[in-house]
Amino acid sequence: MPVILNKIIDEHTRLAVWKIEETEEELFRGLQLKAHELDFIASLNNGKRLLHWLSTRLLLRTMLQTNDYIDSRMDDQGKPYLVNGDYQISFSHSFDYASVMISKDKQVGVDIELIKDKIQKIKNKFLKPEELSGLPEQDNTLALYICWCAKEAIYKWYGKKGLEFKQHIDIYPFVPQDAGVVRARAVLPEGEVMLEVEYFKVEADYMLGYVAATL
């Protein structure tokens, strides 16, 4: 299994990225699956969706370094959690890559995306005019993906429905680079929260953003 990144964020928090090169059969052999998981898998079409589901679970098993069965489920808000574990977890995947983040003392959120120009068509749907005005006027696709990954990571970090990218999450002006940190404000029912989202390019064509913080 080609784990291309294993990042220790602090003593309780880790992030890993895996390039998916295995077949479905190879991924299945690395997992212990129960009936409810097999039923869910049966509802997926063969292809990337199945590879993504299997690869994130196998990467989680690798990070937890255990041979025991790992019961990872989704709560009623769509947030993944461990039934019998003390880690907070977050999954992301895009085309040929999967990423998992785990922490014992913080909520976490991670997002990985393939960088494509098509994001230009939807930028007004997830960014306010003042956010857009802080980005480079030309060749700003990288900056747009940094913003998207940051907002998606925050959404997963919070883990509850109703948080809107454009309405509830603000990205403060930044200078886009291949790696860096953006500051953001999330307007939550619990109150406003200031967050820092770290981001970096994976290989040449993917952007990853992640957040680890207490709520």
C-alpha cells in the first residue's frame, strides 16, 4: 500500500495520504468486514466509489496499527466515527488518492481535491464577493482550491448539517502558495470560531487542506 505521506501533526494527531494503486480484490484482502459493511458495499457501483471506500478504511487500519476489527460508521449527520475507539476521524478521497486524519484530543477535518479549471464555474457559489476580491485576479485556480479545501475541511471538522460554505465560513485574505496556512471564521450555532487551516499540494495536481482543533 503506497502511503506517500504520514504527517505527525502533534503527539495525538496524524494525517496520512495514500495513492490508490490496488485492485478491489487486493483492498478487500486487507480488511475485516461485517455484514452491515458488506451490505453497504453491495449498494455501490464498482469503480472509484468502491475503491475510495475500501482505501480509506484500509488506510485507517494502517494508521491505527491494529489487527483487531475496526468498526467505523457514519452518524446521523454523516460524520464518520469509531464505535469502540477513542479517536476522532475524518476521511477524504479524490480520483487516485485517499486521505485519513485521526486525533485523540481534537476534532479533525481533511479534504483532498484534484486541481481542475472547472472550479472557476462554481466559485461564486462557495465564496463571497469580498473573499473573491482578496484572491489574484488572474490564474487563481490554485487559490480557489485552497479556499474550497479549507471550507470543506472545516465542514467535516464541525460534522453537523446546516453549515453553508458561503454563508457560514469566511476565508481571510492570503497569498496562495504550494503550502501554507489560511485563517478562517466559522459562524456556528455555538458561536463564532476562528480556525487555522493548513494546506499543501500533493504530488503536482492535488490540493489538501486540514484542520485540527477543539470546539
